[in-house]
Amino acid sequence: MSEITNFNSLIEVATDFRKDLTGDNRRLKNVVHVYAHNGTGKTRLSMDFKELGKNDGNRDTLYFNAFTEDLFNWDNDLDGDEHRVLLLNKHSGFIEGIEDLDIDNKIRPILQNFTDFNFLTDFDYVKPSDSGSANPPKHWAVKFIREELVDGVAQNVENIKISRGEENLFIWCFFLAICQLAIDKHPSYTWVKYIYVDDPISSLDENKVIAVACDLAKIVRSGIYKEIEEDGNKRTVEKDEEDKIKTVISTHHSLFFNVMFNEIKSIKHKFYYLHASKTDGYKLQDTGDSPFFHHIAILSRLQKAVATEEIYTFHFNELRTILEKTASFFGYDQINKCIHGLNDEVLFERALHLFSHGKYSVFDPREMSLDNKDLFKRILDGFLVKYEFDLPEIFNEEPIPAE
């Protein structure tokens, strides 16, 4: 049975995460990973965690979230349409002092796992519009380069504009390089005790999602373990507690959550599912030793709706979503093949199409009629019997009050 704990605010959740990472030996963990839908407050949660680490001007958390991405912005040279560069906010504590760290050669090996473009950081960049000034302001800028065929000859084309997905990957690799500096105890990052990563996989296809998760897992492990040599043999041991850099990860992406689970499950960890309610605050569910898929969460919620007879019209939309995912997994071209062989499959197919195409909103729930409730139960039960999902008993336990 999974535990569910109630919290009134996100700062209480962030405080609980810190207890996981600094608590007694029974509770002490090295990684906290939380799944939550978009709109739950993951970015705010990461900032609350960061703020809790501030004390007398000191800090302890290196974080990646939407605010990190805002440290990078494009100067597209709209007048000349030639010098397109990504500007860095050199006043941020995240990247202060990197001009002396040979940062390009730390980023490049990571970036090459994902893309085919190159780059060069210019710490004395002058915008074309300021080039005629006596003392023009100098910026930190990244110039991107790609090898392209020009008149049949391979040439480096400079100052290219990369795609949004490529930009996100570059920023992510930039962050990983900084994380490695912190783990290696570089003097510029000795203040880092925790790494907090919030949704690093926007605008990425699923292959890159898996690659990002695997690279992050390597960083997580290197913050916890070290390699030592004894009698000519090397082996990996856990670092002393004061030398570790621990990690919190939050995501709305079920594939990313699952890959991370499998990559770091050997590390002492906590995996959670965070729920938000306008009236009840936040519920933090311990997923135990099983990854918590998005579709499993929906099916469990539908089971609860059936058990409590609180079945609403929008639940047909959610059930259709599950069938779409199942059809995609098995390579079916139509969702009706997911219910092929069930009694009344023709009736079930018509009902799914009819009700799931209605304009039913979760924000304006309408309870089904008794006949439609019965029909919904039969479709859900037949689907679950056919595919034998192993569903956790969620939301049925009495919530545990937060300490």
C-alpha cells in the first residue's frame, strides 16, 4: 500500500524533500524524483526548495527550471540579419566566472551525444549595432556553427539560428557541465549541496528523452559514488555524506520518469507522485518500488470513479486516451481493436466514439445517467480484464499528516 501525505503548501512539500535528503538513517535518501502533471506547481516547488537553502547570503542548490532557460536569449541581428547569437546573462550566480573555466570543452562532449552542430563562446561579444561606439558594452554570447554543403563542398556555416529543441538541448548540456564542475568540487561551485532538475525535456522526441535521462542518471550517480583504487584494483564506493551532492528531479513526462526510475533505482531514493487540489492543498504519494506511469494513474482514477459511483461524462475522454495509447503501443490503426473480442464490442465502440467526442470538461463535470454509468463500467472492466494491468490502490488510504 502506497503512502499519501497531505500538505497545505508547496513550501511544505519542499521542506519534506529536504528531510528525505538530510533525515535520519531510516529516512535518509540520495535522490528524490517526483512525477506531477503540468500546472501542479513543479517550477514553484523547485524555487521553494532553492529558497529554503538560502541562509545569510549563502545558498546550496544548483537548479534547472524555466528560470534557468531565461538566462539565455537570442540576439537575431534584425538589422543586418547576419550575426545571430545566443546571449548569456553573465550577472547570474549560476554562470559567474565561467570565462576562466574552459566551459566550451566541458559542454561539447555532452552536446555531441545529441546534435551535429558546434559552437563557440565569445566573452567579449559586441553587438553589430554597438560596434561604432567608443566603449561598446561587451556581452557573453554563443555562436553556433554547422557543417553544410555549399556548392557541393562541406563548409562551416557560422552564426546559424538553431531550432528551439536544439537550443533547449544546448542549455541542458550547459547545465550538465556546470553540475560536473560542482561534483568535481571546483572552487566556483563548492556551495552546491543539491541539484534540482525540473522538466529538462521540453520540445524533445522520445529518443532524446531517453538519452537525456541516461545522461542525467550518470550525473546523479557521480554525485553519490566515487572510484577508489586498492591493491591495484578499482572499485566504486559511496561518498561520505558531507561530500555527496544529492538530487531532486521533477517531471510531467511519464517516459522520462520511468527511464530515470530504472537508471537510478539502485541508489537510495524516494519516488513520488504529486497531486494538487484547489481545496485540499497537495498530496504526495510514495510510489514505492514501482514506476508510476501516467496511464496507470488515469486507470486507477477511473477505477476509483467506478468504485464511488462518481462517474462523469469527461471520464469517457480519459478512457479513450488510454485506448489510444494502447493502440499505439500494439501498432493498431484503430482503437476498436483494443476491445476486439469483448462481449458487445460494437456497442462499446459506438459509445466510446459518441461520448469521447462530446465537449465535456473536467472544469464543468456532469454526472452520467445510470445507463451510461453501467455502460462505462462494462467497457472499463472488459478492457482491464483483457490487458491485466497491475494497478496500485491509490487514493484509498487515509492520508498521513505532514510532520
